[in-house]
Amino acid sequence: MKIIQERIKCIGCGSCEAVCPKFFELAEDGLSSLKGGKPAGENFELEVEDVGCAQQAAEICPVQIIKVE
């Protein structure tokens, strides 16, 4: 499975980190960062066996910049 984050659209609310610190953290610039994510165009992607709490982070994100495929 894959977690995709459109970081450029992040507003830095921290909701993803609050529900899923395994995959998300607020970086020094105040925006959310996908831990271990690799750049893919303007997005960051991370291949994982189990998305775990990332699905909840995708659902709670107010600007809907997290996708789980």
C-alpha cells in the first residue's frame, strides 16, 4: 500500500501527527512531514505493508492532502 501526501498544500494544523505520529510529524517549517516519504513530483510517497493510522489521518485532515492507496 502507499501513503501519499501533498505537502505543498499543508496548513500545519497538526491533526495528522496527533492521530498518527507513526507516519507524520510537524517539521521545522511548521508543516506536516511524512516520515520516510520519498519525493514524487510535488508529493511525498511512502510504500508500507500496513497503513495503520494513516487512514485516520487522511480522514481527519481538514485540507484532504493525505491519500491512502
